Amino acid sequence: MSETNQFRVIRDPLWNTIRLDPTALRIIDTAAFQRLRYIRQLGFAHLVYPGATHTRFDHAVGVYHLARTALRLLKERAPLPDEVWAGEELIPYAALLHDIGHFAFSHALEELEPDQIPGDHEEVSSQLFRLPELQAALLPLGPGAADAIHKLILGASDLPLRGLVSGSLDLDKMEYLRRDARFCGVPYGEVDVDRLIQGLVLLPDPESGRYEVGVHEKAVASLESLLFAKYQMFRNVYWHHGVRAATALYKRIVEDAVHEGLLTPADLVGPTDEELLFEIKRRAESVDTAGSERLRTRWLPALWNRKIPKRALELTAPDLAEMPLPAWLVSDSKKRRALEDRLAQALDLEPGEVVVDYPVKAAMFQLNLLLEKRNGCVARVGPEGLPGIIDLPRVAEELYRTARVLRVFTFSRRSLSREAFLIALSEGDDVDGEPSFIGGV
């Protein structure tokens, strides 16, 4: 049997049978990819939803499977110019490798400031693409394949099929919403993936004439199910107060480990979930400072034993409607940390034992894709949707606002009034100019 026919079959609880081709097998067998077996897909969600122990490995293989399925269905449609299929052989492997650079516990560390981490997971993946083992696995795809795949992952490629890997309709979203919902045991992420993939089409942009991945009007209901599932999962799972509390504790541990000199930002690239926590503990045991003692004897054991921070204050969308918030609350970690330490002092807690959490996901509902109407016309769907065809994005701002909750977490149980929080908040405004505000959104 020739190598090109040597597929391996694995069983997946979501997609049933997944066939892996020889190139996919070579990639999966690299140490960089095997590492994904030990990176939890949802960070600390398993502390709230015990079934959510699935990994980036499972998810990446699932996206690869959807990419092969989508390509097969697209090829079965009416013939298109040959240039439309440029780079098609790279798409499944870009799908497989799209999460290769994830930090320990997935997205949590990407919320830290740029000077505390070496970039987001897509940028960090560039370091892994330079590894000889991964380079060798990609070598049969031809010279330049690694760079072309990395561009697809970054959303910087100009290949017509790039939207399958990065964009409003990328297969990553379809996979993670279904998988996360399944393993959390919630119904919110039940996207009609089959119908949505069946509705994918390659369309010419009415303005430039260049082809890109779009959707047929018949699949609009499935596209709306994707958008609404994303909102529901953020509101009920990803931003659940217990998940955010554990994430806050983890970020504080890493932040203080970097501040104490136990870690550098570069040290965050490569370790798996448990490797990073145990390495922090090991290094903290070799240093005799108050900060390292706090890490090894209190904060790390609290995380391992699910002694997560408690809510001292919670402000939902109605509470924030008439409460302008300074922009630095979500954009300046130094000012936010100063606010947190002022609150800690007021609540008789040590510095670092208060966290203000106001999660951000500005692109939750943003759309930028082509849609083929039933009459054959092609139109671009932007952030406002397409009136009369897809209207859900028009209420995106309200949905986003209702999903966000501002919480103040304390490492020991405390209670904080809205008024006391506002006083502490006002003390952090700039004194040398007018403060800028983000409103209640």
C-alpha cells in the first residue's frame, strides 16, 4: 500500500470517525503537537463543569476533520477557476495546527499585558513553526509550506480558502462551540454544523472579483445559531463567575511569579498546564521572599484545592447602565492593580488579594463575509448584518453588554458596596487630564 493511501482512523465522541492522512499523522507525532494533549481547552472551566477536561489536542483534530469535510463539499459544487483552489492542500494542516502555540490553560494568559507575555497564541506559534521536527513533518508539502500555513493561522494569507481557517465562518468556531457544550453538559452551543458546512460556498467579491469563502442564504439560520451559541456560551460558561474567579487567581499567580523574577515572559512558551504550575512552585521554593512564600504556601495550593476567590461585588448590565467606567479599567493593568490594592487595604487584605474582573470580547459578533442570495446575487454582510436576511448582529451590542459582568473577587470572603467601589475607582482617574470613559459597556 502506498503512503498516500495509509490513513489512520480514530474515534471521536463528537464527530465519530476521523481519518488522518500521512501528513496529519507526522504533524500529530511531533512533540509540539503532543503537548496539546496536556492543555485544557477551557482552562479552569472544569472546576465548575467537571466534564470540561477536553484538550486542545481533541479540538485541533476536530477542526482538521471539519476542514477536510468542507473542502470535499466545496469541490463537489459547480466548477470554479483553478486559481480558486490555490493552496487547498494546506488548509487541513493549518486547521490542525491553528492552536499549536497556546499557553498553559489556553486563553487565560492572553489577558495579561503585552509586557508580561510574549504575544498571543497565534503569534507565539511562529516559534514552534521553526522547530526542526515540525519543519520536517511539513517538508512533503513543499518549500514555504510552513510559512504559508502560519499566515493562514494569523489571518494574513490571501488564499481564497483562508476563511476556513480564520474569519467569521472559520471551522474553529463551529468545532469549539459544539465540543465545549458537549463536555460541559450544557445545551447552549448546539450549532447546526452540518447545515452550515453544507451552506459554505466560494464567492467572488462584488467589488474586487476575488474569491473567498461565503455562505448561501439557505444556511443563514445555521449561521445565526452559531452567533447566538457563542453569546450563550460566553454568558453561561466562559464568563461564569466560578470560571472567572479561578482564572483571576491563576493570572495573579503568573503575574506575581514574573514580578518576583521567578519567570520571564519567554518561560511561558512551551509548558503544559501542570508543568507551569509546578515549575512556579519549584522556583518559589528556591527563593526566600514574601512573594515567593505566598505563592508556594497559599495561592498555588488554593488553586489546586479549588479554594478560589469569592465575589465581594457583582455589577451586571443594569447596574452599569448609569455608571461610566474609566477606559484604564480594561486597558491599563498598572492602574487596575493600584485600584485592586486600594480595595485590598480597605478590606483588610494583603496586596494582590483583590481582583477586579471585567472580561472583554469585542469581536464576539463581528461579521465580515459574503452571502449568496437565493436569486444568485452576492452581497457582503458586515457588522450590522444584512437587513431582512440576517438581523441578529443588529442587537449585538446589547447582547454583548448583557453578557459582561463586572466582579470584584477577594481571596478571603469579604463584602464590598457599590459606593465604596466607586470611591476607590474615582481615586484612580488621571489628575493631569480629563479621564476617558468606556461607559457601561
